[in-house]
Amino acid sequence: MDFYLDSANLDEICSVSWFPIRGVTTNPTIVAKENRPFLSLMEELIDLKLPQIHAQVLADTTEEMVEEAKMLIRLSPGTIIPKIPVTPAGIHAIWRLAQDGYKITATGVFTVGQGLAAAKSGAQYIAPYINRIDQTGQSGVSMACELKAALETYNLPATILAASVKTLYQLKGLIEGGIQGITVQADFLNQVVYHPLTEQAVEGFTQDWLKTFALRTLDAPVKSRGKE
Ligand code: E4P
């Protein structure tokens, strides 16, 4: 499973440099939060040298989506993957761009049918909104797993990049389903790795070490018996 950060905030992205993310995903809401000119923000994101930046178009007509997608790709070919919402205009734009050989992420996916339509149009990545689907009373994880099965049934090469993932339970379901990628917020990566029993175990190891050794280093001398 590849992890992406759903962020355009440079400090936030740098704060998770301890985790092997494959890239970042953005949308107009995420970019607007940065409150600065889009193109200079993109330049700084590109300078981070992440393997992938999934950046969303803003237009709502096919023609303009295609133009915006090509403009985004030109900023850093091979790194930028345009995100296009699954609307009728978006599906047409994905189809046209895919025919020209461009990789596209289909976003805003809430049903298996939408995901299949995007994959048939040639999208490389499909982004179902897991938590937002849960909020409708459906299961986002089940939908993502059903979509993965449908892509396999119909031999479609698209892979799933699950978006709007908010809970460890959702993550567990996505892992069990073999979902290929997820995009999350920075805090979520801490939640993935943190466990109180891990902290407790490490603390126990340290205390046991210090009962025998004078210092917390692997080349520490043994404490002198006289001082025990
Ligand atoms: C994905 O492409 C979107 O940017 C994002 O994950 C949507 O998630 P949200 O429900 O946190 O807005």
C-alpha cells in the first residue's frame, strides 16, 4: 500500500519526512487553505522532489479541464498527475487525456459505477472518498473493495487511491482488501504508528538497560558493583 499526504502545506509535508510517503494529493479546498498564489505553491511542492503530486483541476468543462490538466503536467512532467472529478465533463476529459497517454486520477468517487466509468475512460488512479461514503450510511471500505474486484473482473489497469480516510478501522479494512494506495492527513500517520504498549515496551527496555549499564548507549560500561 502506498501512502500519500492529503496536503499542500509545506511545513506539514516536511513534518512527516520520517514516513515514506509516495507523494501528496491536493484539491481546491486544500490549496485555498494555503492562501497564496497557486503556481508558486506548486513550484515549492515540486522542489520537494516527491515521486508524485496529484493536483486537481478547477474547471468544470471538458475543454478547460483538459487544458488545466496539460498545464499542470507541464509544470513537472512525470511527477504531476492531474486529478479530475468524475462528472460527465470530467469523464470526457479523462478519456481524452488518457488517449494522449497521460496518467490521470479520477476523484470524487462515491460509487462502484463511477469508479468503473473512470477506469473505462482510462484513469490510472481512482479515488473513492471513504469517510464521506461512510457518512451517507454506506461503507466506504466495502465500496473500495467492490470497486477493486470490478477492476480485476474487467481487466482494467486502474488502481485505487483511497481518499478521505479518517480512522484506523477504515485503514484496516483497506489493507485487508489489498487497496493499493491511501491519502491521509499528517496526524493520521502518527496514529498509524503510535501504540501505548509500544511506548511501554520501549520504556521497559530502557529501564532494564539502565539497571545494568551506566549510560543509555550501546557501548556503555557496566555499572560498578560497589555503587549498586
Ligand atoms: C482526495 O483526493 C481529497 O483531497 C480528500 O481526500 C477528500 O477528503 P476529505 O473528506 O478529508 O475532504
